[in-house]
Amino acid sequence: MFEFKIIAACPVTGARAGEFVTRHGTVETPLFMPVGTQATVKAMSPRELEEIGASIVLGNTYHLYLRPGAAVIAEAGGLHGFMNWNGGILTDSGGFQVFSLSQLRKITEDGVEFRSHIDGSAHFMTPELSIDVQQKLGSDIAMCFDECVKLPTTEDTSREAVGRTLRWAERCKNFHKRDDQALFGIVQGGLFEDQRLLCASSLVDIDFPGYAIGGLSVGEPREEMYRILDVLGPALPKNRPRYLMGVGMPDNLVEGVARGVDMFDCVLPTRNGRNGNLLTHVGRINIKNAAYARDFRPIDEKCGCYACSNFTRAYVRHLYKCGEILAARLCTWHNLHFLVGLMKEARRAIINGSYPDFYNGFLRSWFAEDVGNDL
């Protein structure tokens, strides 16, 4: 059910345009996946997601396991039927949330004992349970259960997490039975190049249909993230999709694509949108600022989304000041349209052989200055 192929590649960079086939249609890469943590992308309906061009969304195993439970979703016909979404779905393993949301947790070789952030109830998440939940959710792409350490971290702590991640990846693959669901391995290793390369080569030996890069965009300087991506590019199979987890800043996406990344996700566009922080081609703006009280331009004059085509900055600011729900809806709509559209622009540039021009032009506009990154 799962097939990935490269349609075009940039001869100057590692950028690739590809497509992979799932049982819910063909997904074109590079792409940005809106995050629907609890079976919904906040402030957006499935129909609106289709309108902005989203082809795949992300759901989260940890949250859906706790509420409403995998059995309920399975009875509804899986996550697609439960949330009435006809496109692709990728489910995170829940590993990041187990390690980041639970203050009281105990890591063993078998799995992680943790307490729910909702009601404090005790749970024990194993690689097998994570895969079992994801199979019941029926996502098109499932993720291996991994150990994600916070940065900065020591070399020894990171090495131990890499070892456990690899052993858990073996268990995940052995337990996984759905042939209509692709299972991706996750490369860990912090900012240590040798650990990243060891983790990547070991996962390739296990043989997954796709590979994710975890443990980045967690507070490290962006140059450090790019350094790790540069190291991992040659180490990952060219004929398998590459997914950079939790990255959503536009410049990070454009840089990631230049380093061979195919897939991205992040809560940034929805979370920031709900708070009035907007992405534009000339950088970020906070629409709640007084400077926009009489600004009758669209949010982004280069954007054709519903919000930009119909409303002004002054009106959206007014909605925020009045506490109107429509403010969060319009800003979320715009931010998601911006990132989904940005990746579609990148794809066209790769296919047309103009990715270096696209890269240089976008970053100059985004930073409103020559940042010295010309290709």
C-alpha cells in the first residue's frame, strides 16, 4: 500500500520533490502536515483543511490513548471515520508527550511508566502498546516508540537513549502487522554526530519504509539543527521519505528542504495563530499591536488565503480586541495556508529547476535583509 518515489531533485542542494501513495491517496512532497493532536486541527474543519491544500494531518497516540481511547476510535471506523477526514493521517507514537508532559515517569527497558496529565492516573506505555494503539487508530503512517531526551544533554545520557530507541524500534517492527500502514523509524542522538549516524545506520539495517528525525527544534540554535541535517542527509536512503519532526518556522522548512527533508509538522501555525502571531512573506507580525488599528491591507499581500482575500489587518485586530472567536480562526487559517502553500511553492521550484532562486528569494524576504545564505 505504500510507495515512495522521487519526481525531481535539485542538482545544487539536497532538495527533492516526491510523492508517496497511501490507501487515502497520493501525497506530494515536500509537505507540511497540520497537527490535529486530539483528532482535530484546532479552529479548522476538515473541509477547510482541504481548501487550504492539506493532504495529510497528524494525530497523537498519547492524547488519543488517554481520551477517548483507541477502542472508541476503532469502533468509529478508525481515525479517518472518527474525525471525517479523507486525506492521509500520520500518528506520532506518543513518545515525546510521555517524556515531556508527565512530571512523574519511570523509564525501564520494557517501557515508560507515567501519569496522565489529565487526571493523574497511572499508565505504562510500551513499544508494543504504542503500535497497538496506532494500528487501532488506522493511520496511514505510524511512528516507532522512541526515547526523546531534552537538550542540552550529556553524551552518556544521549547514547543510552539511542540504544533504547533502537531496541524499541526492533520491537515496534516485530509487533507491527498492518500492511496498509507504513511504520517509520525515528533517528535520535541529540547534537552528537556520531550518535546520529549510528542511530540512522542501525535503523536502515532494520529497514523501515520511512525515517523521521526527532529531538531537534527543542531550543538549540538553528545552525546546530542544520549541522545535524547535513550529517544525516547522506546517511538516510534516498528512496525513502524523510520527516523532520516538530519543525514549523518557515525559514527552517526552506532550509530543511534544501537538506533533503520531505515532511514537516508543528503546532506553531495553529498555536501562534490563536495568539495573533502571523507568518508573512516579510517575517512575523503580531496582529494585536496598535500599529495595525488602521491598517487596511490584508495580513499578507502575497497570500491568497480566505483571510487575506476577504479581511484587513485592522479588522482582524478588532476581532482580537473584542475577544471574538473568528480572530483565532482567521489567523489559524492564514498560518496553515502559508506553510502548506510554502511547501507547494518549494515543490514547484524543485520541479522547475529553480530551487536555489526560490531559497534565496524567500529567505531574503523573510529576514528582510541579505542573510548571506545564497546558494
